[in-house]
Amino acid sequence: MIHRLAPALLLAATPVFAAPGGRIGSLEAGTYVCELPGDATGPAGVRQPDEGFEIVNANSYRNNVGRGAYLLTGDVLTMTSGPKRGQRFHRLSDRFLRQISPDGTDGPLRCVRRVVNNG
């Protein structure tokens, strides 16, 4: 009897994820300002106004072109519909994202949730 229970107990002890890639989550509502790195002779970042977006609620965003939906699994944010459809971001912290390049590495574009001192 114990030998029959052992596999079931092992399966019960492993984490269960809601989707491949990790837990499904959501981003905090607010505006994300995007920029490319600057250089030593100028500002630390060069704003990219057309890349910015606002998280409206638990699964939708909007930008200056329209609205869409997103999916956050683990630390990967995927824009699933709308004007940014297909774009993916690596969530480095609750307020800092880095766009994922086609080769799967973190690209130069970074997006930061706007707060009072970085508006």
C-alpha cells in the first residue's frame, strides 16, 4: 500500500503552474514610459514616446494608437492583442521592463512605470 502512495505523494509535492512559463499575473495599473539608453555626452535615456503604454486593469493596456490585452506569465509580459501585439518584455521588477529581442535576449528598450519623481 505504501509503495502505491509514494508516486501520488511526490506529484502532490510539486508546484503546479497555471500556464507554461510560470504563474499568471498582472501589472500594477499606471503609465509605463519607455526609453533607449543614452550616452556619456547626454541624458542617461532617450524617451521613445511612441513605445510607451498605460496598464488600464488586470489584463489590458492602451497607448496613443489604441487598446489591447496582455498576458503576464512568470516574468514575461506578452502583448497579445492591440497595437503592441507580439511585443514581449522581461519584467525585471514590479516597475521595470526590458523589451525582449527576437533572439530572446533583453534588448535596449526599457520601460519604467511612471511615479512622481520620474514623470
